[in-house]
Amino acid sequence: MRTVSELPHEVREDVHVPIPLSDGTRLAARVWRPEDSEERPVPAILEFIPYRRRDLTAQRDSVHHPYMAGHGYACARVDLRGSGDSEGVLTDEYLERELLDAEEVLAWLADQPWCDGRTGMMGISWGGFNALQVAARSPESLRAIVTACSTDDRYSDDVHYMGGCLLVDNLSWASTMFAYNSCPPDPELVGERWRLMWHDRLEHSGLWLETWLRHQHRDDYWRHGSVAEDLAAIQVPVMAVSGWADGYSNAVFRLLTGLRVPRLGLLGPWSHKYPHLGQPGPAIGFLQEVVRWWDRWLKDVDNDVMDAPMLRAWMQESVPPSTSYDERPGRWVAAAGWPSPTVAPVSRALWHGRVLGEGEEPGDGTVLTLSSPLSTGQHAGKWCSYNAPPDLPHDQREDDGGSIVFDSAPLPERVEILGSPVVDLELSVDRPDAMVAVRLNDVSPDGEAARVTYGLLNLTHADGHAEPRPLVPGRRYRVSVTLNGIAQAFPPGHRIRVSVSTSYWPLAWPSPEPVRLAVYPGASTRLLLPVHLTGAADEPEVAAFGEPEGTAPVTTSQLSPPEHRWDLAHDLVHYRASLNVVKDLGTVRFDDIGLEVSRRAEETYGWVGDDYDTVRGETDWTMGFARGDWSVETRTRTVLTSTPTDFHVHATLDAYEGDERVVTRIFTAVIPRDHV
């Protein structure tokens, strides 16, 4: 990424700005704005997240907020209530209190002498979520938003559940916030109050995993904050961004379809990262795009930002399967609107191991049956990739060995898809609760199988996520499994493979019991591909993106090395197996404030043979902060197990000031499984 040192405006940085709220709470902000903004007020941009602006996001913030400020904006990076150096306690995601706070912060920004009264919101992940949620509340000053790696539906398309199946990322993410909520404010900013604020968090933040497990269906808990409930409430322009390796790419398609305001969609090859920092690459000059977006909607500049096609997407070329890529080869394609006339649905029957070709129709056939090994899914990678440690799906051949597989003939010509494939299945099962995982793979002539996309469906949710219905063993059902949206090219000579399994562990928590699945080949068992019509006369051109650029990040010193691991272990004597993940960022000193920060996370997902009662997820986090003779460390541990009837949660939190343990908390819960 190119570092920019000369910008149209000189930038002033206010490192600690308290923002008062109506209930007396003060939130901590870091503000970058043009030096002359009090004489010449500018619009304000808010990023409102719980990830500690003073340290954990300081490097990222320093790349893009000063950049936008140098182009004539006041940029405020504000810690949520109960996080970083903000007062209060954070007890869950996207609560009504959080959204009210955001509205008050926007009003405060609009009222400052250096702001002209117009505001925008932007963010990735949490900040992308609440940008959408706040936009739906129509605060007076808000003129536009940029939402990256977020969703419009908190139940069906978020880190918690997918297709009604419990995601293992639900445990991973809950454990991340368990650790982050245990962190103290910085005594250098809040003074002697730091200890009282810290203990308040330790005692009252709670165990979010328990809350999320108590809401196993799409109820009012998940509807709150799901803007899909009423997209018409959003009355400001929206730029929606994600990547094919991210967990949130589907929302871009839905927002483009459902919104009725000016909107742009951008989908690259990236994991859960901003596009100017995008991995896998290529990264793009995203901040230049964002500045032009703000100029159009916050300054009324008559530029060409809206001349771009509504959707720009990276059409990925075929590559060998790997858990990590530096770059994904491909090209940008575009659609003037979504749905697009340059994408045509192509239906192919699935019949006895084959994806039938054009004009082929299935005859009568034998029922295909399967009970997948529990380990089917061990090469799935992570639901939402961060590209560190390497966490993308590996060669799918082992997982295909535990699946019902349908292969096309070698392709006579190139096929491109853009959008969400759908697999229709006529099936029956022998248990009242069951799931299916469906994968679309690119099979090369040498047999390597690269996962292109996939979908999950809890079969008790086939008629909707609000009111699951137990299955009748032996009864035939017709279900549709929508796979994640993707842009992918299949070269001539490759095969398109559909793989169906009854387990996808450890990406998704298994069904209560092993399931035998029967699939009935015939007219009702089909693959629907969204085929991109290459060379279509009405496909718009995509102008080249600029080189990634931003301002210089704050300087840090690596005091101890990082460690990243993602390995599978199999004990062939006792049949124990586990996926073991280590993400250790080492110890980093933030040189400008003299603060040393360490983070280490270890995750272990284990099982024994095909015994569903042995499935276990454990996460262990250590967070440390030190400056001079002051030091704090927290250690959190969360264990999730299950029986056919219940989830069992056990968690501990230990907090240390220096060498003295000052707080210990233990959490236990037994939560009935309700068709999950």
C-alpha cells in the first residue's frame, strides 16, 4: 500500500475527546479533522466500534481516518460504551442502548463548531452492522453510509447461525468478546478511575455465548437490528462492501436488490478486511472510492461516483485448493443493477453421481443413502476468513469421501457464475432433527477439488427459521439449499461437483444424533447455476481502481514474535481427533503511548470417532497490557459440549493486576437444544 504524506488539508488530531451522553456517561473518541475546520466547517464521519481505538485498532484507524480528514472531513473513531476508554459496561451486540448512543454521538458531532451539520457512518463488521442499523432510524444529520463485511439479517446470515445450523464461529466470536470485554481502560487517560471501570466490566459484561444459545430460532432477539425487516426504513445512500472469503458477501446482493436509495456494491476476493488492506489480493484503492462517495453525498459534489455500475465483482479464476492465497487471479465484472440481465439461471438434474448436461433428463434410479462421518468438514476452513492463520478450505477430496457426490462431464467450454447457486433435493432422513451441507466444488483434471461455495440447512427449518418443525423419519421432503454468492470461472476440462453430507464439523455444530440421509434422484433433485453471460452487450465496463493508499500507520515495535497455527490431529489408536488453532499476535509496543499489548488465542475442536456426544469446542484467550510498573492480564476460557438434548457451557475469567489475581468468575449453563 502506498503511504500518502501530502493531502489537500493539513490534519489536526485530538487523541482523547470525551463525548457526553444524556445519561451522564462519557464515551471516548479520537478525532482527526482539517486544521482550519473551525473556520471552514466540514462534514463528520463516525466509526463506532468496541475494539479499543487507543491500541487494538490504532494502526488501522491511523491509515484511513487521517486520510479522509486530509480530504476535508472530521473523522471520529469512538469506543462503544463499556469498551476502550469509554465509561459503562457492554453487555451484548447492537442493543437499543448502543443505537441510542450512536444517535447522540451523531447529534454531538453535527453540533460541533468544526462540523457543518452533515454526517456519515462507516465501518467494517460491527461498525458496518450499526451503520445500517442507525441509518434505518433516520437520525437528522446522517446523509450516507459505507458498510463493509456486515449483514441485514442477524439470524440467517451472521456469525451465529447459518441455514438454522449453529456455527462454531458462534463460540469463537463469543470467546473473542469475552476476552475483549475483560480489558481495562488506559490509566493514562482515565486516571485512578481505571480500576473501578475495569472491575465494573469484569463483573457485569456477562457471558454472551449463553445469551446467543438461548435464541436458537429467528425470534425478536434477532429481528432487532436486522434491517431486512424493513429495508425501506433506510433513506440514505449505501455503499456495501465484502469479499468472497468473508462470511458476509450475501448481504451485498440482498441490499442491492431490496434498497430503494442510491447504492453501490463491491465484492472482491478478500477475507474480513477493508478492500485497501484486502487479503487475498488484489487490494484496491478503496479510500479513494470512499472519499468520492462522501464528496457526492456529504458535500454535494457533482462527481462521477454514481456512474460506476451498481455491482462490481471480482470474477475469480480457477486455482488449486489452498488454505491461503496471496492473490486470487481474476478480473472485475459488473452489473448495472441486481438482479442482472447478464446472469441467466441454468438448471441441471442431479442423477446417480452425475450433474447431467444440457438436454439430459434423469430416468428412474436407485435411492442414494449416506450417513457422513462426523469428521466430514474438517477441511472446511473458517466460516469467516481473516486470512491469519491460514483458514481457507483445503482440498475437498477427503470431505467428498463422506458425501454423496454428483460430477458433471468435463466442461467443453469455460463457464462463469455470478450470484448464489441453489441445490434442490428430494430427500428423507431417519431422525427428527437433521442437517445437510451442500458444497459446489471445482474439480481439476488431476482430481484436486477446490471448494467454490457452500450452503447449510437445518432440515427442521425448511419452512422457515421462526418455527422449526421436527421431521417425520422416512417421509420425503423437497428442500432448497441456497449456497453463498460467488463469482467463479470453471475452465474447459474441469468438472463441476455437487457434494451433499449430513455433517460439516467443525464449521457447524453437528445434529443431536447421527443421521442417515436418502436422496431421490429425479426431476426434483437439481442444481441451479447463476451463469454469467460473458461478453453480453449490456454488461457495463469497470474502470480500473487506483492503487491502495492511506496515511502512515502509527509506529509499533514487535517485542515478542507472533505465532499462527491451524493443524489437524488424529489419534488412530483411540480415534481422537481435533482441529487446533493458534492466533498469537505476540507482544507489541505502541510507541507513541508506550503501551505494551499482548494477545493470544487458542481454539481446539475435538471429537472421538463418530460419537456425537464427544464433540467439544474450547477457546482460551490471554490479553495483557503494560506500561512501566503498571500491568494487567486477563485469561478467559470457554468450553462448549452437547448431548442429544442439551448444550453445556462452562467458562472462567481470571484477572490479574501485576502478579495478583484480583477477580475470578465462573459461568455454567445447561441450555436445551431446540431442533438445533
